[in-house]
Amino acid sequence: MWLRLLSAGYQPYTEVYITYPPLYPLAINTVWQLWPSEAAQRWFSVLYTLFGTVGIALLARRLAGDLAGLAAAFLTLSSPVLVEPSRAILAEFPSVAWSVWAIWLAWLAADEVDNSTPRRRILLILSGLCLSASLLTKLLSPFVALLIPLILLARWHYYNDNTSRLLASLPHASRFPSLLTDLFIWGLALLLPAFVLISAFNVESLAQQVVAQRLGARAAATEAEAFWPPRYERSMMFVQEDTVLVVLGLLGLGTAWARRQPGRWLLLGWLGLALAMLAFHNPIRYKHFLILIPPLAILGGITICDLGFTIYDLIISPKSTPERAVQNPRPKGQSKMVAGIGFVLLLGLYAWQIPAAVTMFQAKAAVPQPPPDEVEALAFIENVTAPGDCLISDDMPLLYWSGRMSPPSLAEVSTNRLESGALTTAELIAISDQADCQLVAAVSNRITQYLPDYMDWVKQNYLGRFHYGEDDLYFAKITTDPRPATPLAADFDGQILFHGYTLPGEASPGERVPLTLVWQAQTAPVEDYAIFVQLRDATNNTLASADHQPYQGLVPTSSWPAGVVVQEAVWLPLPADLPPGSYNLYVGLYRPDTLERLPLQGDASGENALILGPLVAP
């Protein structure tokens, strides 16, 4: 919906309500301009997932060798928690991917011995840029801004495994200038792009939507529910869904500590800060647990690497001296053997959940389709609205599938926005009046739960209701401000006033042409009048017609209170063999039982009909 609105020319943050930092909307909008489809966005998410997986594999390889890197990549891509986000249009894992690369590049920079080498400074700049990209994509991993300075600080460690010399890791006074230079270069690369990009938008609106709403939602959630039970519940969900990754990760943490693995402090700090972030985050969502996947996958890779070499030493080559790949790399033939052992271990560990994983993959790989109970509602929306009409809804999939637009300020009607008070009943009523959307579909229970007074207003201000499944669509806003593309005042017998119409200028043969008509009841009509729409050629022959009652007969004219405005859309099917030319539309009202037409004051047609158009067939 964001992309449709941005493509229509609405401005982000000032007009389109967007709760993501600007980089991700800009990125997906670029993809949309090249390939405007959901499939393109899903492929973009897949590429982001691979990008993050490569970063995870490189970090694991740096810490424990090739096998650890390959195993970490396998554990990441086979994680059930990642299956849906890897295809969904969500910013969570793209943000994580950028943060992984920021850590990887900072680690490379910290390994550079020479302080003044250009390569080291380039790595620091790239690390800062990657973290900036992470935070400008989604504010999910801000703790990395603390982790990377610790990596740079640890550069001054006398690299050995003697924990009694921990204090020696602190930089000497003579080293502070170089450390400060590192932090300055990295911090500048982190902050400058963020400042430049944010400055390109309305900073106040951006801060309100991206930051203030999150803080408001956190405060509301903290007040509304107990703090720890949701965290425990979602943690158990994560453990149950990704048991293998969690177990291997915890074993890897113990292995790294027992083997005095280089980088064990990094992994412990990374995992600890990620857990602290989950503890701080409120309201907590299952998708937020994606920040645990990189450290757990790396630790799991270390576990597989250690188990592979242990099995090789104990079973295949028991006479060899136990070694570890990170301390003394094996000959090439042995490495291939150990790699094979490692992947047999991985496949064995995952064998019990392979059927479930295949089923989940198949379910999530395809572009989602409307559920059966919404197909009827979507058909109704299609038939009673024109493509440019708007729809107010808290169900974004329904809105997306309908092909209709949301008012820009309602591009997101999330639980967070409603919980935080960033959208109130008064604001939603004002937006509804300003946008004059003819349909309201508050079917996800967000609006009904948080803004029940708005639903009372809807029931009073919308004339019709369409019931499907367990939900209702409300339509025909009776306080609509008539704004047709072609204003035209016409009086039908002092009962019904016609305000004008909206009609495409051109249409091809065989197409269905949307025609929007705006009526107003001057008195309360007592009859259920039908509306005729006829396409006629220059010799007055009727070539197509669309007789109907408003909104498929669900708001007959006899139900119109005096003074109400009814805006309706009707589709006129054009003949497939329609010759090129200019055509007029004849529109009027009649009684279905007698076919008697409602008199039109000042009738120019001679048959109590308005002449609209022209409609051109090229």
C-alpha cells in the first residue's frame, strides 16, 4: 500500500503514514518502479536473506574455519523462524543483515595490525555505513552500536588465552589517540548518512511516526499487560520452532569457552545484548526474535565444526592427535572428510523436522491469495467501486487484494499505532470525512478493539452493510461531499438531485468501464427506483447497458433519508466489436414494476434522461 501511494505521488511521512525509517521504503520503492509486483518484493526479500546469510557465514568462517561458516549458513537458511520473513515484505531481517555486515567489517578492521593502512580505514567506514543502513531500515539492532566499539576496543588485547591478563586488554594511554581516531571514523560513517537521508524528509513527521509512535506503543503495552509473560511465551515459541538452532548455539557457546575460541567474548556479548534488546522491546513480537539467529547460527557452526573433528579423531582416525581447525588447520583431504561428517550431522539433526519444513516452505513460497471467506467481499468491492476509489480498512491484505487505495494517512493502521494513541477516534473520523471513502472494512478487530466509538460513528454515517463470513463491510457514506470529475446539477422530479459523474475519457472494446454517479435525496423517496445507463451511438442505437439499483440493491432509493448524498459506481461492459468513435451515455431513473421514468426537469433528451460523455473508443 505504501508503494501504491508513493507511486501515485504522495509524499512519505508528510502524507503517507510510514513507521519505518526511510531507507527501507526507498529501497522497496526502487524495486517497485522497476518491477511493480509483489513477486518482485518477495525476491528482493530473498536476496536480502542471502546477503545476511553470507555475512553470518563469513563471521563463522573467520572464527572457526570453513566448516563452521558453511554450517552457520545452513542453520540460518533452514531456520523455521526465518522461512516466512525471508519472503515477506518486512524490514526485520534486512535490518539484521546490515548489522551482521557491520560487525563483520569491524572485525576485519580490528584485525589490521597497522593503524594507518587505508584498508583499515575503508573497513571502518564500510562498517559504519552498514550499521547506518541497518538503523535506517528498521530500529531493531541499535545494540550493535555498542558492540562494535567493544570490538575496536578489544583490538588492543594481547591476543592470548590467559584470562588473568584481562586488564591488559585495556588500551595504554599512548594508544588512545588511535582508538579515538577509529571511533571517530566509524562514528562519522554511521551518523553522517543518517543525518543526510533523514534531512531529505520532514524531520518532525518522520520522528513522530518512526520514533514517537514506538515509544508510545511501548509505554501503552507496559501499562496494559504484565511484562515477562509475553516474553516467556514467545521465547518458548522460538525454542519449539527452532530447537536445533538453539541447542547447537548453546553448545557452541560452551565449546567456544572450553576451547578458548578467539572471538568468544564477541559472541557472548552479541548474544547477551540481543537478549537484552528483546527484554527491553515492548510490545514483543515473534518476528523480533530474528536478531538471535546470527549469533546462534555462528555458535551452532562452531558446534558442528567441533563435533566433526571430534568424530574424525575418535572414529575415523583415532591415532591422530586431537586438534581443532581454528588452531591447526587439517590437510585438505581430512578437511573434506570432516566437512562431510559435519553435514551428515546437520542432516541427521534436521531429519525429524524436514517434512514440516517442506510443508512450511511450500505454504510460504507462493504469493498469498485471498482466503475463501474474503473472495465474496472482494467481488463486492470490485463491483461497487471504481479503481481510483479509496477504502478504509485495518486489514492490509484485504485492502491490497481489493486494488483500492487507502487514504495516505491510513497507510498503516497497526496495533502499535492504535495502542500508542497515535491514531484517535477524532482523527480517524476527520480522515474519513476528508477522504470520503465509500467503504469501511474494519475487519481485523484492531479498530473495533481500540476505537469502538469510531465504529459507532460508521454505523450512523454509512447507509449500507455487506455481511460476509463473520465480518461486515460498511458502504455508501451519507455525508459525502460531492466532488465528481464532471459536476452537473440535474433535478429528477424534486425527489433526487444529480450532482455529476466521473467517467474515463477513453475505453477499448471489450472492456468494463467504471462510471461513478453522485446522487442526493431532496426528499425521502418512497419508491425503489432503478437506474439505467445506456451507451448509444450517433444514431441513438443502444449498444450496451447497465441497469441497476445502487450497491447491488443493498441501498435502494426508498432507504435514502432526505438530504443524504449517495455516491455509487457502476461498470458498463463494452461490446467486443465496438467500432472506433465517440459515444454518449444516457442515464436516468425508473420504476422497475412499471418502467415509468422519473421526470427530469429541463430535460434536453426528450426521454427523461441525462446525456453524459462523450466516451471515446480508439
